[in-house]
Amino acid sequence: MRDIVEDLLRLWHSGRTGGLATIVRTIGSGSLPVGSAILVDANGAVYGSVLGGSIESTIYDAAVEAARTGRRGLHRFGVPIGEAGLDSGGMIDVFIEPFSRRDFPEFPSVAAEIAAHRRVTVFTVVWNPDQDLIGQHLVTDKRHATELVALPESDLFVASFPPPPRLIIFGANAYAAALSAQARLLGYRVTICDSRETAETPNAFPGAEVIVDWPHRYLNALSAAGEIDSSTGIVVLSHDPKFEIPLLTVALRLPELGYLGAIGSRAAHVRRIEDLQAGGFDDARLSRLHSPAGLDIGARTATEVACSIAAELLAVRSGRSGGQLSGNEQDSAPYTTKATVGL
């Protein structure tokens, strides 16, 4: 639902009513994320996606009906074999509800917390013998998994919105602009750090926070403030040893880090590793560094290099090799009612 928060907020402020459909459970095999949602606004426009194909059309009709009648409830849909996100058919449980000021008066506070990168969790009653309780929401700041919780007298869907993962890019250049755009599409909060005052060029990096500071000093400050964790990615786009070696020295000593990459040619990589070895880093520690950063997809332009790095970032986050899907005989992971990242 995170991807349609602004659309929901716009509908809320309009005073009109739309229909909201959220996947709360999946049954079968495939890769559908629980918490995926679509919004149908008062004009029939659709925001977000759950599956595509005929099943999304069915869910669309049910959302329109919920907006028209005000009825809310839990629906089970069989998904035809071969449709997007599925290997062998299956079923999904979808909670469909009207969405408006009246139906979710607390929503602006939820949207504000998400926009401020603060944790917020929404509990929604999706089944109860008392029909008046279905669709009631409770908003908290407590940590919780995203899942469907079955209680003796009620079923609750818990939608957890943790702060988004952070990507810190060192070096303000065309590669940084392209990677920033890619990362934001993947849900990352992006910061770009460069020691040059020209880095703060207006509109050069839309949607990203730009910091003018010496890279290693800034990273040290973030670490001391507890702002680096296992979900944080760092990409070094500067080729100048006087910037990157002190920076990588700090980064390689961090106790937790999700991804660390540095771009450059093979020759730059060899020089980089030799400098770091001279600084006392052994092979085990250096294995944390992806250098040159990115998957081998034949990237040449800044945009292509950004795609390559973003792909490697996702592969590392998922614990995958980044090989071709057509050559992967591993069975798809079973559906789950829990999500490992924010919606």
C-alpha cells in the first residue's frame, strides 16, 4: 500500500469515496507480496496493482461495488493458472472496503508518518461476527510483521510500514542521478554526499537528500548516530583515491551494512584493493565490498550502470546470485502471509 499513499490521501481530502482492495493472504505457490493493494477512486481511476489479468479485473469490480454500497468484507479469489505472479494457480484472500474520510478518519496521520520515514502500523479488522466492527482501524507505532492474524473472535490484518531502507551515494554526478532515480523506484530513501559545493545544484537529484561534506566524515557521523543498519546500502561513485579510500576504510569497519559497492574499471578495482590491503584489511573483510559494483549486463551509459547496480543491490538484499531466471531450476518460494520489507 505504500506506493499508493499519495493517491489515498488525495481521495481522502476530496471528500469522496473510493474502493480499496488489499491482499491479506495468499494460498499456493508464487511471489505475490501480502499487502499489495489497488485503489479505485470516485471516478473509476485505478492506482496500484495486485496481479494484473482477469483477477485484477474481478477485484476492480468488487472495489467499485464496495465504494457504491459501503459494504466491506473478506473475499477469496481463485487465480487462473499462468497469470502474473503465479506458477500453478492458487487463491488469494482480499479485504475490500470503501475508503473515505468517514471510513478511515486517521489516515492523514498514517500518511504523515510514512512521509516522515517513521514506523507506523495499521491493524484492520477484516472478519468479526459483529459486522459493525469489520473495517475498524487501529494505528500504532509498534514494530510488527505484515501478516493476517487469526484470533478466536476476529481476524486482523496487520500492515506494517517501517522506515524505508536507505541508500547513501557518495559522489554527485550523472551516475548518482541515474542511480538515485532507480533506487527511489525500488523504495529507497536516497542521500547523496559530495564534498563539492556544486553538488547542491537545484533539481539535479530530484527526491534525494543532498549533503555537502567530506564522505568519510559524513559516514562516521551517521554511524555514531546509529543511522546505519543491515538495510542500508552504500555506493561509492568517486574514482579519486583521496576520497574513496578513507570512505571505504570507514564503511568496511561498520558492524552492520546491507550493501557496499564501488564503481570503476578493473584497473581501478585492483588499485583500490591494494590500497585497502595496505591499510590492514584482509580478504574476509574485503569480500564485503562489491567492486566493481553491479551485475555484468554490458552496461555502458550512466542509466545502464545504475540498472546494473540496482539489480545487484536487489540480489544481495534477497540473497540471490543474480543469474538468469531462465536458467534457475529452483522452485519458487511458497507464498507467505508475512512480508520481510515494508509495504
